Amino acid sequence: MKTGPCVTCGMMSKLTNEHVLPTWLLGVIGPLNGQIVHRYEGPPGSGILREWSANDPDIKVQSVCEPCNTGWMSQLETAVKPILIPLIKGQSRVLPAPESTLLTRWFLKTVLMLELAGERTQRVAPPTLEEWVRNNVLPKAGITLWVGAAQQPSGIATAGRSAQTQLGSESPHDGWMFTIILEHLVLVALATSSGARPPRLSLPLANALSQAWPAPPALGYTPRIRLPREHVPLILHMLAASLT
């Protein structure tokens, strides 16, 4: 068994195999027939690209100690499961702020595990993501999470890309984008370096994505417009084009 610092608590320990995506997803989504796809894109013009697919969510990383794996991470999965399942199935509901906060914590933890599953040179998120997860901190600025709904079930897909964003008349800021798609549920985030003002969305995504973090008092799901099948795999490109 591998020994090293746990990525979530920093303690030197024996490291266990942590599932990148929870195995309970198969019970919700069903057989995927190779539909889990992860795609990494580097900065525009970099030419860096990596894509892999899997037949089920049994993807593991060996970067987490057993107390974290069976402790807070397991508790987080248990707590978020009844929130995620209706969203995955595309059922309309209202998410109060504590549920949006819990969903955001789960999103960041899962993004970190996805990042660790790839090569270090092909990660899009800086070390601040590890700090957020390790310290159980959700920054009030620097990251925005939106939630959307697909018209048709879209399997499981994840994607990340580094980006240089320019919001309004500000100077460009380094940042990263990440999306997790689970059947009807579309989660997409933008993280920017400190100092950037909160992003706003223009069409076509303004009516298709609702802000989940920073958490509003209540979030209505599903949005007024569901994303058509052809738009779902393009969500990061559409996000970049819709930022104002």
C-alpha cells in the first residue's frame, strides 16, 4: 500500500483507493456502455488535449488516507446523494442555500479527484483547489458554480480547461473551468484569480444556467431552458462565449 501525504488532510499515512465517481451512480443511471468520458483542454492555442473513457465509474485514485476516505468523504457522499438523485433524473425542485452549499462542496471534491486521476501536467486547477478541499473552505469570491438541465439523458461526462478570462473592461485573469454532467444534471464552474469581479452570463446560457454558488437563498431547478443534446458537450465553450 502506498504511503504519502493525504491530499485532503496533509497527514503522512497509508493511502487508500478512493473512487473518483461514487459507485452508487450506477444504481441511479444504469449501464453506461462506455459513456463516461473525461476531456482535458489546455489554454487556447496550447494544443494540449487528453481524453479518456470508461465503462463504469470504478475509477480510483490513491491519494487519500483511510480516515478521510471513510470519514468526511463518505459522509459527504451520503449527505449529497438525496440532493443529487432528483437533479440527475431532471426532476424540478427548489434547493435551499444549505443544499446548494453541500452540492458545491461535493463538486469541488469530485473535481479534485478527477484532477488527481490524470497526469500532473494535464491538470487545469491550481493548488488552491486542494487548499479549499483540505480546509473545507468555500470561497465567497473566485469561483462560481452554475447548475443546468439537459433535455435528454446524457450519460456521465466530465471536462476541464484552463482559461484566461476577461470580464467586462477588466484586464484578463487566469482561471479554469470544469463541468460534470450526470444524465440530466449539468454542473459547470468558473474559477478566476483573486481580484476578478463576479461573472455574469449572456445568451445563450443566461436562461439555461442558474447560479448555485455563491449560494442564493433558494435555487429553482430546473432552469427555464433545458440544454439540447448538441449543446451539452460544448458547455465549456459556450460558457467562455457567454461571460460578460
